[in-house]
Amino acid sequence: MIALTTGAERRLAAEHWLLSTVQDRKRVRAEWDERPFALLPCGTLCAAVRIPSTVVQAAAGSDDQEDICDRYAARYYALVPASAARRWDVPGTVCLGKGSELGVPRPGVTAGDGTRMYWSVPMDSAGVLCPPYAVSQAVMVGRYRSVAHG
């Protein structure tokens, strides 16, 4: 017998994983109900690399604003392991670690929902983060393309 995990089950697992970063889970759920994001601390389970949307667009070969996570701040955030914050040194980006907070949309919120912040690439499961080397390579490609074509 093959066990299947539904998208709803994966979203719920990711939500519980994100909620494990805070003591007051009711507050976070209330924030998700009231607005498209909740403030969660960085540096315990994960860190967040803040990347300018122009760099992400150049790396992706797209200038469509619908491809970017935060439509108003023109920034993209990649969740990486918390340990990446201690040694992150990629030019033009910032890695938010311990002592930082990040507005995180409820798992499952996508661009089609019309919200300010959304998951452009939803978490596959709880704790599945972007590899720091892949994020740094994408940033470097985007920076190169921005300079070469800009």
C-alpha cells in the first residue's frame, strides 16, 4: 500500500512547523486571519535571505511583478537554515537571523490570492528550506544578468 500525502496535509505540517518558532501560537493564527502575514522570529528554525526583486527577476529572466513575493516592498525572501545567517556574505542581500522578525504568509497563500505577501514557491513540507548555496548562486546569476543587460 502506498501512502499519499495531500497538499492540505503538507500545508498543515508546514504551518505547525512555522508555529513552533513562537510561544503564542494563537497570536500568530489571529494575525494570519486578520492580514496576509504574521510576524515570526528568525534564527531558531530558519533564517531569511532578503533579495531585491530586480535581482530575482533578472535571475528568472522575467520582469513580471506577479513573480515576486512582496508586491509593495519589491523584495523576495528565501528561507534557509538558521546556521546560514552566521556566515552569509552575498553582496546586495541580507540574511535575517537571530533577533530579526519576518512577515510570513500562512502556508498555502499564493499569488492568485491577490495578497501583498505570498509563497511564490510553497514549502513542500515542514522544515524543507532553500539550500544556501542555491540561493547565493541564483543571486549571483541575477546580479550578473542585471549588469550585463541593464
